[in-house]
Amino acid sequence: MQIFFIKLIIWCIKKFKTTFAFLKVIKMNFKFLKTLFFVGCLSMISCNEKDKTQINSNDVNNEIVYATGFELKHYDTFSVLKVTNPWPNSEQEYTYVLSKNLDKIPDSLTSYLQIQIPIQKAVVTSTTHIPSLVELGEENSLVGFPGLNYISNDIIRKKIDAHQIKELDDNENVNLELVLDLQPDVIIGHSYDGENKKLENIKNAGLKIVYNGDWVENTPLGKAEWIKFFGALYDKNTEATTAFNKIVTSYNDAKNLVNNLPNKPSVLSGSLYQDVWYLPEGESWMAQFIKDAGGNYLWSDSKGVGSISLGFESVFDKAQNAQFWIGPGEFTSYDQMQKANPHYAEFAAFKNKKVYSYSVKKGASGGTLFYEEAPNRPDLVLKDLIHIFHPNALPNYKPYFIESLK
């Protein structure tokens, strides 16, 4: 309305070209213009109040603190969810506008994908998405998943056994026809490099794709904070924040147990694959865990968040006397390791039976529990490692993810 009022004044000035003529008109139509001015002022106040309503955050404390791959902002009638790093080194960002009433979304945001919340039916594409649904009590919304055998969660497995969740696997991808039959509100997708033709085909068919980049996060708490991503979609922001804050407290309390311990045992990680030894870089997720658990990761000074590729001799020279060996690939027993490569037995950690794996604990259908739940529960991963490196710090603790080789 205020734009209309301003345009009308400009029109009057142009219409009555002299100042005298314009003032004469004002005098003749004083009551009309006074009324118009009053209405215009009210309109501007009203619009300013509307703008204020749009930019004032709710009382929900849902600021993103640790995660670097997404942003979440809440307004009175809608929320804006922006995924800024859906895959490594991505130059693509995705913005989603969430609202209980899509009519309440401002015109300036209607070009973005709009999602009515809370969502009722969802397809997710990574096992790391499963724990957030369960934590928020939204397991019943899951209608399909590509690769049901990889899921370990007991609650979801019962639903799978009851044929309440559809298998969508299509050569390690999502089957378009099956998804179209389900008609989910959203499909939580992921891409390793931006090339995912199946997801694009689903999008072109009219379904809503929401990208999730939890796996790209490089810090333990950063990965776990993605529960807020799901909290926004299910309109459970308070519940998501409460759950995450508990994890932060649990993680920091455990970390403080070993912060000042003088003894930091040396740690090796990784294993050989086709004559190349892959181990975590010094700024990676696992390296951070080892540091926070009071361990001395022997490659902690390396730069990067991925993996280092080394030859056997290089690793052996540096780590043959390492006190602990964490995460030796997919091995679950000492016999397996020795049969795969007899030189593994030359490491002190192997000789002293100090090799610990996150591949030992499997779900009912053979999925590895660590891959599914560890990103969502970094506090339990940290406690596992503290129990290994400093058993006296957590004397009665029972490991959840990481166990000694058989």
C-alpha cells in the first residue's frame, strides 16, 4: 500500500506541473489527501510490522553451533533451511522453505522449494538418517529405503519385518517407479559429487528432494547436530535441540575426564587395501575422537580431513610400537588379519591384543552398527575410546560401538 501512496503523490506532481497548481489541488482536496496520507501511514506501519514479524526468530534455541554444512533460521510463520555443503567442495547450495501453512510464505521466498510441515511420509537414503527419525519418534513416517539389509536399528527392523517399509534398492540407488508409488512428502537424498541422475529423475517427476550432507561434516558434534535438520522437517525443533544438547553435555563431560591426564598412549589406525594403507588424516572425524579421548594419534600433525595413502613400510616404521590400533578396516578377528597379511602380526598392538574394531558389532541383517549410529552418538564413540585408552576413567563402562578383535 505504501508504494501505491508514493506513486499517487508522484502522479499528482506530474499531473499539475506547477507548484502553484499542485498546492491549489491540495487545498481543494485537503480532506481527501489527509485521509489518503493517514491510510498510507497506517499501511507503512502495517507493512513494517509484517516485515518485523518475518524476521523475528521464535523462542526456540535452534542456532547451528557445530555443523558447517547447513543453516536453519526460524520465523513466526515459516523456517528457512539451507544446505550449504551437500557434498565435498560443493559450489551448489539448496534452500528449502518450511511452513505449516504455505500461504504464509513471503513472496520473496516462493522461488525456493516449499515444504509443508510436519512431513508425514518420508524416504531416506542413508542409514545415518535413521537414528534421527527414531530419536524424534517419527519412525512411522519412514515408508521406503534403498537397501533395507543395511539398517540395524531394532525399531526399524521390526517395521521392515512387518513389511511396513518398502525396499527401494535399484543397483545401490533409488528405484523411480517404486518411489512414485509411495508418493512421499520428501525424499532425503545425498550425493557424493553432485551427479545423481536418479534423484534428478525423481525431482523431474514432481517429488520433493531435500539434500542432506551430514556425512561431509568433519567434527563429531558437527555430524550429530544434523538432528536439527530433521527436527525442522518434522516441526520438532525443541525436541531436536533438547536431544542434541544432551549429546553435547555427555560428550564434553566425557572429554573433561581425560583432558588433563599426562599419559596419552600412541595410536595407529587403518589397514591395507590392495597394497595401500589408508588411515585418517589429522583433521578428520576419527582423529578428533582420538585426541578428545586422550590418545596420541601418530598422524595428528597431517593436514586434511580425508584419508592418507601410504605404503606398508612407511606405516610400520612409524607405528610398529603403537600401543593401540583403532579401526583396522573391516576385520573382526586377529585370525582374519593375519591371514590377510602376516605382517600385521609384527605390530606391537597386534602382539599385545590391543586392536579394536568398529566392525565387530553387527545388526540383525549384517549391517555395521557403527556406520549407522556413530555419527549421531559421538558421545558413545568417545566413551568407547576413553574406556580403551584410560580404563580407570570409566571403570564400569560397557563399550557400545568399538570392541576388541575376537
